[in-house]
Amino acid sequence: EYVSFYDIMAKIKSTFNKKSDQSEESLIKHYRNKGFLIIDEIGVQFESNLEKVILFQILNGRYENYKPTILITNLNNTDLLKTLGERIVDRFYENKGGVFSFEWDSYRRK
């Protein structure tokens, strides 16, 4: 599944409405259990504590269950470490994983 982190948070925040038919926990579980997950726009969020906790819950749950995950961001390695935290970034390096930088010009500007 491909999803932006902004969309994940919008869905999570919609569960705060008492009329919601989904819970925050069920959505987190959904993203933790997907066979393969690509999360785009990491770093675009507002970096609130809630967003950090939600992202950690999803990524750590996927890590613990050996689920492949790709994060897409325009952040450099320093800013990515600041946004995700050392615990999550370290998990991406285990089992021959890693953080890979592709530093080419945006195709949108051509």
C-alpha cells in the first residue's frame, strides 16, 4: 500500500470524532499489518508529539513483525534522524536495510 503520512494522520484524527466507525487503534493496526507499506511525505507533518507517537507505533510494529517498509522524504539524513528519532532510524539499518539518498533534481521542475 502507498500512502502519505499526512493521509494517515488525517484518518487517525477522524477517529477522534465520537461518530467515527473506526478507532485510532484499528487504523494503527491496519498500517502495522500491511504486507508492504510505502509512506510518502515523511517530514511534511507538523512534528507534534501525537504524530511522532503514531509514526513510531506503526514503524516499530512493522519492524517487530518483519514487515517491509519504505519511507519517502525530501529530508536530508540529519533532518530525517531528527524527525524519526535514532531508535527508528537504527531499525532501518538492521538486516541489510538502510537509508538511501537519491539526490537528483525534481522531475516537476523540468
